[in-house]
Amino acid sequence: MFAAPNFIFSAQRTPAGQTVFLGNVYPTTASQNSYSWVVPDQVSSINVVLIGSGASGSAASSTPQSARAGDLRYINNLSVTPGETLTILCGNGVTQKTSAGSGSATEIKRGATVLLSAAGGNGQSGTSGTSSTIGGNIGGGNGGDGGTPSSTQAGGGGGTGGYSGNGGSGENFDTSYTAPASNSGSAAGGKKANGGRSDGGGGVNLIKQGTTAAGAQSTEGSNGNDGYTTAGGYGTGFYGAGGQCKSGSTTGGGGQGSPGACRIIWGVNRTFPDASDDYIPAPTASYSQIEVKIRIPSIATDTPIESINLFQVVITDENNVNFMSGLTAVAGDSSSSFSSITTGQFTLSSRSAIDQVNMARLNNGLYDNNITVYQVNETTPMSLFIKPTTAKRIKQIKLYTENRSIWSFVNWMEVYGDGNLLTYGQVIPIWSVETTVGGQRRVPTITFT
């Protein structure tokens, strides 16, 4: 059972917090990842957002099938009992196929009773599966259709549904498409391709209703991740986007659909779609040991762990001073821990070793010199271990990563101070795209308020 830290209690003694559950990028033997979640003490009402996984496109020498995106659904003020166990099922990504593969629903259940469901996408000619009706305290949007292909042209993948409207369709063989619903936070579909692989659709994140793609294919909605816009890419936007489709050949199959996800939040004045920011109550204490756990999109067990390209880490204190810049880097590897460093130093765990020179790039602003780090294994994320020169309060954490790459998409972070979990569960960071020396960079960010 989770116990809420004292600093996150409001005047009404209602704890505030959040937790996140994700589908795999690559499929396992099951179509859904299954999790058990114990409702924390004193929590009697939760707000939930779900995204179903997107379909995969097919590959065909004549007319392929394109891929529909997953639906988004949210519910506010769902009654729960402290200490009860709920089941969360997250749709996994769908592998490349010679025939289109359907995505899977993301659901939250009490025993056998489904409390909320967001359907996964089907092939271009199909529709999403059964999903909760929108209305009342249930909101959301449906995933966009895959674009209609021809014998020589592959239709684009659909864009994920938004918080208040449907995702855009992939581009059809005749260049027509349906734009994402205006002001809904939904994503756009992908572009067609002549005799090759089309683009996958854009994805949607789980933070709040934010930007809507403005009709440009493969563009993300609501702080999501862009779909692939180059031939041969395997992934699509995060989360829920429809995969690429391939015409003229069956080699390699169609592009993968992206996984589904679930976010649960609770506390005063925290509801979807607009009052659900990545809210983390500010720690009142200063910490001598700070750990930032970083996870990239999870993949199936026993498949290669992928990497992330990091350019800089910025961690500011209550005075907006980046105290990373004053620290000394220590070489890192999979065995790195707090015992590897002394006061005034930092290190990073990685499946592959990182020398001190490369590690130092993370705190000196050399944006044009990135380092490649690898998640330690399937169940253990990377950890940044920091011992500041003096105990520090934390205001904001920003990671500068390679832009637009699925493998540089940080899909959750956790922050610990002296061993205490400050973010109270997995946190999907808000990210922005900033232009720096060396080009644009994706910047996942956690801010304590």
C-alpha cells in the first residue's frame, strides 16, 4: 500500500498524486500489459485517462491496409476505496505485419467489471472496438482512420484521439485527409507514400488537453510525440498512433502501431482535461542525495534494450540556479550507485559504460556533443545519482535529448530525495522542443509547484 508523504497534503487533508502505466513498444505474447494498483490511503476518488494502442499497417505488393489510431477516454471523480486493488490493462504496440494488426484496448477494471475503456485501432477499413460512450463525466475522442490506399500508394496512419475530439485521418491515395478536431488536443494522421512506406500518425500524451495538430500530417497533439515522417521508420507517435503502411512490396511488413497508456491522478482541483497538469507538490526539504530515474519506452522482455541520446541535464533549486553545472562527473555503468560518488559529484547508470569525459558533457552545455546511454534492463530504468555540494531543494528537472526520435522519448521519470519518492508514483514529463546549439532538442521537464 502506498503511503502519501506529508508534504502533499492539502488543507482538507486530501493527498495529491499520480501514477502511470504503459504498454510495450514491441509486443509480448499478450496483447495487453497487466498491472495491479492498490488505491493509496485516504484516496476515495480518482481521475483517469486511457489511450488504446494503434493498429499496425500492412505491406502488400498491390493494395496494403493502413492503420487506425487508438481512442482516448477520460473519467473524473471515479469512486474508489482506499486499499482496494484495481487492474489496469494497457494495450501493447502492434508488430509489423504483412496484414494489418489491430491494436488493443486500455482499461481500468474492478475485478471483472470494466470501469473505463479506450479502444485500440483496427485496420483502415475497420473501426475502433468497444469503448465507453462519451458524455457526462466521460470525455475523449476517437482515433483517426488510416488513409485509403491504392494499388501503388500507401495510406498514412491515423492520429490518436484527443481530449475533446477525434484524431486526424491518414492521407488517402488521392491526397485528401480529415484534419484532427479543432481545439481538441488530438493528433494528425500521416502522409501517403507512392510505392513505398507511408508515414505513421501522431500521438497524444496523458498530461492535459493541450495543442491540437494543425492539419500537418504526423504531428502530435496534447504534448504527444510526432509520428515518423521518413520511410523505413518502425515506430509512430506516442501514444496510440496508427502505424505506417507499405505498398509495392511485402518485405519488412507494415509499420508498428504505438502502445497505449493509462494515467491516474487524485487530489483537490485536479480533473481532466484542463486541470490535470503534471502537478507535483514542491518538496519543503533539502536533499543531500538526489536520484532521477529515467525510462524510455518499454519494450518486450528478451529483446534488445534501446538507447537515448542525452545532451544536458539541468536541475534548478528554489533560486532557479542550475546546481548540476557545479558538479564533477564520474564515469558510469550498470553498477553505478550513490556509493560510486562523493559530495559534489554525479554519475549515471547505463547498460554500456560511459567514461568521465562523456559524462561531463551532461552538465557543461555542449549540446552538439551527445552521449548515448542505455536502459539498464527491461525492469530497471536508468538512474542519475547526484550528491550536490550542499543539500538542495529541487524546483525543476530538464533533460535535453535528441529531437523527434522514438528512442529518445522519455516517457516517465521518478525523483527521489534522500531515498524518499518525491513524485509520488511514475510521472510522464511534459516536454517541449527547444532550439539550441547543434539543432532542435526534445526537453522532457518536471516542475515542482
